[in-house]
Amino acid sequence: MTQSINQPPAVYTRRAAAQAAGISPSTLSNYQRRGIVQGTWQATDGGRWAKVYSQRDIKRLIKHHAQQLAKMPAGLKAAVYGPEPPKEEPQP
């Protein structure tokens, strides 16, 4: 997707970025502390500052989280995320 010159880049709040990446906001904070993503501070309409994340940050979160899941032993993954749903068998 290309962006118009006049259109600002899409930014996501902590909660929206976590949801888009399929992780919890606390996991996003953990990844931020570990340097996986940085985010940027942006002033809101109300004059407050909020940390926002770009589409690039979200892609980085998804990639890192997938790598972490791939390293996780199956038993631990099932304990944390629940068992995988049974795969449907192909219909004849």
C-alpha cells in the first residue's frame, strides 16, 4: 500500500497496536522494554502525550511474537494458549 504525500502515516495506540499484532498490551510493553519496538511519542488533541506505533512496528511485533511461539515447547504452548483445535479432515 502506498501513501499519499499529504496523508500522514497510520499510527496506533498501545491497545490498538497490541490488538493488531495479536498480543496483549502488557506483552507489547514487555517487547518495548526489550527493544523489539520503540514507538514514538505524539501529542493528542487534548494536549496529552501518548506512545503510538506504526504499521512497521506492528509487523515487527508479529514477526517477533511468531518467532517466540515457534521456540516454545508444545506442552507449554498448550498450557498458555490452550490446545490447538482439531484439524478438519478433507471431505471425500
